[in-house]
Amino acid sequence: MIPLSSIPLKTESWQQQLGNAYCHIRELLADLALSEHYSPEMELAAEAFHFQVPRYFAALMKKGDIHDPLLLQVLPRAAELQHRTGFTLDPLGDQDAHEGNGILHKYHARVLLITTGACAINCRYCFRRHFPYASHQARKSQWQPALQHLRQDSAIHEVILSGGDPLSLGNTRLQFLVEALEKIPHIQRLRIHTRLPVVLPSRIDQPLVEILGNTTLATSMVMHANHPRELTAEMRQALYPLRRAGITLLNQSVLLKGVNNSAPTQVRLCESLYSMGILPYYLHQLDQVQGAAHFAVDDQAALDLHKSMERQLPGYLLPRLVRETAGARSKQTLLRSQNQ
């Protein structure tokens, strides 16, 4: 683990902690006693997709272990520079689904709003690592056109805040957006997709809890934890007020080679999530984005893993094994043959 002296004090705001994140690969590797593993190719990979890791999350990594599953998710590698057939810049067809002003409309009765391109952490498997945020996000100056778009389509009942990470926005901006959405009569549900509670639990402050707890919209927060070691006492404490406020907590993870592609890891993740009041929701096959092919697990191995999980977990703790496909009207469940 990284020495506690290098971790921000709890008295620092989440914004200060975010501002103090690791942005230099050499510094993180040095603090993890892994300097000998540095290579210039890591810098080239970080030029293609930015490197940033909150010190809180880095402190959960094991010193001296270059194969630590938390480190593997965020450390730029030479493999990112290799082009693999079938891995593209826009694997989910987000740009084709963009209707303007940050609105992506793929599925019936719900839309996704790209609120920001900012994230607290840059996960190397991110399916939006090549996304043109400059032209495809709902900046605050564009929120009124986006809201007008939503008002005019009465078939939309749910709005999903995404990014980047929507919790990278400050509470004032989030409150404005949530209050504007709840004034649209046909909007019934609000969903927030975020990794911040996992990598920077201090983001769940009291003003945010009040914003989400006081809205008339049925609200859920979908977190993104991939490994049981990401689930900490700090995260549990941060999420408790959200649970008391009636926010539904879900988790979706990505199946990643070398990180969580074993049954014991997945079973422990699901059980640990539930102990914190979070229901496992989706286990995603890797989106085939250029630069992330080294994380891929083949479908048969994924199905075998999911079958093993099914034998060990009650049904309500078994996430759906899914793939998202460009142009499809829903996520696609990976299916086993009946004789398996």
C-alpha cells in the first residue's frame, strides 16, 4: 500500500483531493515501489488517453505488485498502442445515437445525457476514451436546448446522467439540472452512472445527498466497481446516507482479463456489494474500443465464469452477463447452450 502520509487528509474537500490526484506515471510507480517497470511507451499511451488516479484509490493498491488488479485498470501500457482488428474508436455507436446537445438516444423511453467529459480516474478500458466530448456533451450553456428537446418528447420517461462522470460536476450545477428535469411531467426516473463513489468516496457529501434525496424523481445510482478490494469502509460510510435517502444503488462491472476474470473474485465482489446495500446489475463483456484489446476475455470463458458464479450465488446477487452492440435496441445477454 502507498504510505498514509501521501494520502489527502479527510479534512480536504473532494475537489482538493481530485486536484491532488496522480497525473504522472513515474510518481505513482515510485510510490508503489515499481519504478523499474516504467517504460517510455507508458507515456505514449498516456498521450493518447490521459492518465489520472486519485490518491485514495492508489492507496488501495499493493506496493511492489505490478500485477495488482487495481493498478492494471489505470496504468498505461504499450499494449494500448497496438491496433487490433474489430476494436474501433466508437464501439457502441454513440456518435450515431447523438441527437445534439449531449443527448444519446438508443433505447426505448430513456435517453442518456453526456453532462461532462471529466472523470476522477481514467480507466484504460474506457469505451469512451476516443469520444469527441468537445462537440458531444451538454455544457451548461447547452442545457436549455437539451431540456427543451426532452420536453418535446413525451415518450421519454428516464434520463441517465453520464459522461465522463456526472459527479465530477459541482452540486450547484447538478441541483439545477435535477430540478429542471423533475419539472418535465413525463420524466419519471433519474439514473446516475458514476465511478466516483468507488475511487473518491468523499464526493458523496451532504449537499449531494440532499439533492438526490429531495427530488420527486425515482432515483438510482449505478456504480462501477470491478474488484472486491475497491469496496472499502470509507465507501460504505459514504453510501449509507444515500441508502437512507431512498436512492437505489446498483453496480455494473466490466469483465477484465487479469483483473476480475475468476469466479472467486466475482463471487466475492457480488457478496461484498450486497453487504454494502448495492445490487449487482450487469457484468459487461469488454466494449471493443481501440486501445483496450489486452483486457478482452473470450465469450466462452465469460460464459463458463458466469455459470460458476450461478452455482455459488443466489439469483438476486447474480449480475446479467451482457454485451452492448452498436445499433441494438437493448443490451444483449450472452446465452449458454442448454446442455451446459
